[in-house]
Amino acid sequence: MFPIKYNYLNKMKKILIAITLLFLVKLNYAQDLVKKIPSNAFTVATIKGDNVFKLMFVKDFNESFVGKKLLTETSKSLDKNFTSIEDFGINLEKNMYYFNQLSDSITYNCFLIPLKDAAKFENLINDKDKKFKTEGDIRTMVLPDSLSIIKWNNSMMYFVTGSIKTSFFADSAKSALYGIKDVGYGSQWNNDTIIDSTAVVTPVAVDSTYMATPEPMDGQGFDPPLVKVKIQKKTPIKKITTKKNISKKKSTKRKVIVKPKKNKAVEEELVANSVVITEPDSTYMVTPPSSAYGDEMYDGYQKERAEQDAKKKQLAFVWMTAQADKIFNSNYESIESNKSYTTSLDSKAIAELWVSSLQDVYNSIAPEFGTYGKTGLMKGYGSLNAKLFMDKTSFRISTGLELAKDQADAYKKIMNRKLNKNFLKYIDSEKAIGFMGYSIDTKAYLEEFPKLMKQTYGAFLGARMDEEIELGTDLFSLLLDEEAVSKVVKGDALFVINGLNSKEVTYTSYEYDDDYNRKEVTKTKKETLPDFLFMFSSEDNRLMNKLIKYGINKNYVTVNNNIYKIEEKKSPIDIYFMIKDGIVFFGNSITELESISNGSFNTSISKTHKTLLAKNNFSFLFNAKNLVGKVPNEEIGGEETAKKFNETLGKMGNIYMKSNPIKGNIVSADISAEIPNGHENALKYLFSLIENASK
Amino acid sequence: MNLKQFYKLLLFIVLIPILSSCFEVVEEISLRNDGTGDVALTINLSQSKTKVASIMLLDSVQGYKVPSKLKIQQELSEAVAYLKKSQGISNVKSTSDFNNYIATISFSFKDVSNINNITKNILTQQKIKATNTSSYSYIKTTKTFIRKYQALSTTKTEFNKLKSKDKAVFNGATYTSIYRFESPVTNTTNPASNLSKSKKAVMLKSSIMDLINGKINVSNQIQLSK
């Protein structure tokens, strides 16, 4: 026995080691580019190569319509012959990333693409010797507009494009640090003295967060002046009179390395450690303009603007170069240290999107809004994530939003209600075209609503409004008896369309006698309309009953067998309503309401529909198939239109939406669309849709 | 959720994709031998009243703004005011029925040529692009009534630019013109037109689609007995 057991254990051990090794190898192999995304990235989007190509082999992709189009177009434009997307040198089994970084002065948009074969990738560049420069195994290429940089080594490609924030340079004190002026029309006349140039020099990088190369790019084939901020001495008067001279005078160049502002923490460090040299270059007097200078003044203004824009562009380029260098050459904390990011991931997703904080999104764009900017409107809303899934049966988009604890607690209270189970009796799954159900706790909602409002908009109204808001929320609570209201409207409701019904309608037309005198006649025709049913729970019917009584007295409502009809001339359809077993029903089909009233309604809800409605606070379903062929051709607009209409509907699977229960501080919701039969998986179906659409 | 929102939800789910509707346009002209006469224009959307009533509850449909009842009445009275000021026009009346969605405008004229620019101008005033160049004339000496109509090729191209969903609106629409006279008609040049038993009225029915596409021409020269 012993040896056998020993053997067994040994085997197990070996297997375990093998598995661990495999795992390690796998991990090592899958060294993911996520490590290159800085921890302060603001948005991260991922396309998961391995998951994508699990659904569609590279070979299938190459042979697909989209693949062929991509390959032929690229082949044509580069005058080469590509037969597979693998020819682009991209590692299709790894994740591709997009991320951006925001600061008060610049926004970087960046792509990280894994490479399998750098030579193949370089093959995409024509005249490559002239266009990029090599430094070790890192190759750099500047796109012709100097607004983007591509950098790559043997395993990854990095693309960055940066845009300077105008709001930052609108602050003259800040822009002066970079030798940039905020140019307004005629401003060159208003200043007696113009500080011509100012340079900020950061001698050595302050910390690991940032490395500025003293001589960034100075190789052959690379455009060196780009990294040098050109500073010229100029006299506006001369500029106006002799334009040609100016260009010649642009000669005094000085190399300036400027350090971009990253985030507040870095900014502080920058102030602490860097040496800022403010050096007024030249000072001169400007003679005030005479009116004859109007046109020249405008020309001067245009020129000045162009110069300043060029300076900003150069500055952006310097910053981008340094940013790209950092990605390749230094170690820093990656986004993986961000818990919000890592928890948002799902290994099965095809693509993912993560935004660090909605509050920060607002704050980052807020300065562009001017004075309202500093108010923090989205207070309490944290990170946002969206994931796309595709499998054999459906597409699914899952979204999540992180809330501050107070907010999440408020939502938890509000969502603490389930849909009235009796609602489910009135769904006919066989025929239902769609439904929408929601359930909230009215009492909790009314109690939490003022708080949420205060939290979200309080800051917007300004600190001085605090007392007024407080007063308003108290007044709201005083006027509303939350408990009483929640008895009248409990907070759960269901809207369902249990199919279509045709009914006869009358209309006016004309007939003509033998002498073609017109005679008005009433004709009838059939019209197909959806039968809808809306229900909500109500414990306390006293108010409803009073309303009904009032309606009957005023002839707004008529009653027959406890079913009320709303007498509203404007309404295109008849609306009936009734109250039964603590549920208020509204509907346009008298037969449906009658069957509910006398208990003969044929309940036939499917299990999936039941789960969808009962388990979630919000759910929605649209089943297009149940519409197919139900609307008479003549009502759609002829046989041909009808055929197309029915075909489209027939191809659509169920579309669902649902909210998920709050997990931790995250509220989330899913949207999914089933794919029609006869397709292997959602991705292939998507490709076939694209192909059909482009035909 | 109030009732209006109910309808909206309903509409979005079912009615929007199928906006083809039937409507009738009837143009009636009674011409006396001395050249004076009466005109009655009728637009009848009653066959589509469920859809129209539903659309009226919306702010806009397929990218077009839906006018309110008030706006329609206002435009109608503007048209009436305009007609009253027009040369040779008198006895202007209009009706609008918002239960059946029928609107009419009627007036009398001194000479049938007074109408020529009016129809076009009313259409422009109603923000409907005038789609044809048409004219009416009556030659007293020969007792000849001439209706000229020329489908513009631009009409067709403009129409073809519309989305198929929008085009479908015109699918079931019809146009009927009736001309009544004091004297019997001896000859009509348009073979599509019909002569009444009394020979004193001429009717032409066509679909608005055919009119737009130029498949049918409503031009006619009607000769009355002398």
C-alpha cells in the first residue's frame, strides 16, 4: 500500500509542479502591457486579443468581409501585399490598450499595442530609414504633423498624441512660465512692455514619476528644431511695416526643456525642486497705433496668434517626447495598483472601458465652463466601467458606477423593494412584445431624494445656498408624508404589451354622385394596435377612489362592471382602468381588463421572464419576433415594406436590460441582445451584419 | 407616469416604424360662364386619425417638428387673412376638425387666374414646399378652361432625397380634382379625367406618388359648349 500511496503522492506533486510551471510560463508569456499604463491614467480601454480571436480564428478574420477589406485597403495604400492581419506584426493574442492622462495643462491620448514581429510592423512604414530613428532597441517616429509620436521596441508599440489645454494658457501667469502669451486682438498695443520670452528649465528630473531627457531627440533623420522652443526678439512696429524681415529675424534659437505638469502632487514637487528662471529677454517701448494701422494691426494679431500657437505645439511636443520616453525607459507605479481598476476587470470580456472618476471627469472639463467650474457637480460619483461580452448566444454590455458610501447607502435603501409577485400573473410570454418593470421603495425614495439632490447639486448652487437647500429639503419632508404617499404608490410598476389586436375604426371619406357632387360618408377600416397593460401596487385606494368619484361626476370617467373608461376625446385609443387586489391597472384592451377582473386571465409567464422581472429592480425586454407578421401589410405601407420590416424583426433576438443589485458601492446594469439562430457566435454575427450593411 | 407618457411609450414601440398613412387632398372649382367662381380645398387625414392623434402627442417625429393644434389653427387663419387681402378673392372661409383631422379652405374669385399664385403661396406659408408649377385660365370668348401642370424634375429629385421612411408617408395619399361648369363640356384633353353624367363636371383622381413621380399629369384643357 505504502509504495502505491507514495507513488500517487509523487504523481500529484509532479502534476502540481507542472501546473504551477505552466501557470508561471503563461504569466510570463502574457506579460501584459497593462504594466505600462501609469497609475494616474484617467481612462483605460482594452481590447482583449485572446478573447476576440477565440471567437474568430485569425484565418476566419482574414477571410471575412471586414478582414479582406482591411487587408486590400492597406495593401493598396502601402503598395504591398498583405494576406493576413498577422502581417502587421501585432501580437493578436495579447491585450491592446488605450489610455489617457489628464493634467491642468495637457491631455495625452495613448495607445499601447503588443507586437509580435517588429520587423513586420516596420514594414508598414514606407521609406522607413528616413522616417524613424533607432536608439538601442527602441525606435521612434514622429508623425508629419508633429502632434503625435510612435515609439516601439520588439514587444510593444506606443502611440501618443497630446493636446495642450487652452484654459491653462489663458492664465497669463502660468503661460508666462512657458514663454507663451495669451493673445487678444490688439493686445500687442496695450502692453507697454512685453516680456518676450521666459524659459523654465528643469535641470534634473525631480523624482521617479518623471524623467526629462536633457537632449531629447537629436539624431539623424529627426527634426531637431521641434524640441527647441524658438525664441525670437521682435519689435512689433518693424513686424508691421516689413513683414519679410521678421522671418529672417527668427534666428535666435535657444533650447529649452520644459517639464509638463502632471498632477497636483507632482506639481508641488516641481515647485519645490525645480529652478524656475524667469528672464525677461528684451524690453522695449511700443508706440501707440495710429488709426491707419487697423489692417496691419489685424495682420499682426493673426501673426502673433500663429506664433503663440506654434509655441504651444512645440511645448506639447516636448512634453509628449518626455512622456513617451518614460513609458519605455523608467519604472513607475502602474494602473494595476488601482483597486478600482483591477476590480472592474472581467477575464471573459472582449473589451473593457474604465474611467477613474466621474467627479474628476467633471472637474477636468469644468475649467472650460468658466466660473461654474469649481463646484464639483458630480460629487459622490466615482469610477465608471463598461464591459463588452460576446458569446455563442448573445452580446452583452455590462456597466458599473462606483458611488460614495453615503450615496450607495441611499440607493440601497431605495432599491430595497421587489416587484409585486401578482404582476407576473398578467404576462403572456408567448405573445408579449415587450415589458418593463421597476421597483423602488417610494418611502425611502422620498426620504433620500432631498439628500441626494443636495449632494449632487448642493455644490453647484454654491456654499452660500446651503441654508436655503436645507430649508427646501425640510419643507419637502414636511409637506409630504412619505409613509402615506408610499401607501398610495408603493413604488413598483410593470408595463407590458401582450401582443397586438386589430379593431375596427371609422373614418370620414367622400363619395361623388353622377354630377360629381361631393358627399361625406363614414367608412370603417381595421387597425392593428398593441394591447398594453400598466399596473402599479397601491395599498391605500382612498385617494384613487376620490379621484374616480370626481371624474365620474365631471363626466371624465364612465364605469361599467368596475372597469372605468377615460372619456378623453383627444386620445387616439380608449383607455380603461380598474383596481383589484391592491393593484391599479391601466390598459387599452377591454377584454384583457375584463379577464383580469373576473379572474379568467390566462397566466403563462416563462421562467426566464419571471426571473428577469422578479430578481431585478429594473428590467426591460423587447421581443421583436412576436411582432413578425402581426401587422397587416397595408398598415406598414405595402407588401414590399412589410416584407423588409418583418425580415428585420425576424432577425432580431430578444433584447434585455436589467439593473443588478448594488454590490459594495457599485451600481450596475446589463444590456444584452440575443443573436438569431444560425450564427456561431456574436462576433461572427456582428461581422455578417457589417457585411450586409455595406452591400 | 401620466397618460401622455403612456402614449409616447406605445408609439415608440410600435407606431414609429410604420408611419405610412392615408390622406386625401380634394380640389374643387366651380366656374361660372362669366369667369367668376368658387374654390374649395380639402385635406382629409381622417383615415389615419389614430396615427395623427398619436403623432400630435409627440414633439417631433422622424426629425420633423409636429405642430400643435393651436399652431395649425393659427396657420390656417393666417392663410385666410392672406387670401382676404389677395386680389379678386372674396368670401374666404376655413374649417378645421380635430376629431377627424379634416381641414378646408374655400373662397370665391373674380377670375380663375386669381388662384394661380395663391395655392403656391399658401403652401409656402404653410411651410410646405410648393411642388409644382400649375396655373388655371379661362378664355371667355372661346369658353375654354385650361389647367396647366408641369411636374418639375426637381420635385422628383427632392423627393427621392427623402428617407424611405418619410416617403412612405405619401404611399396611400390621393389627389382628386373636380371642376364644375354651368355649360356642358364638349371635350377634355386629359384621358385620365372623367366626365360626369350631366357633362357639367370633370373629375381626375390620382395618387400623390404618381403626381410626384410625374407618372400622371393633371393638365387638362376643357372645352365648354358655346
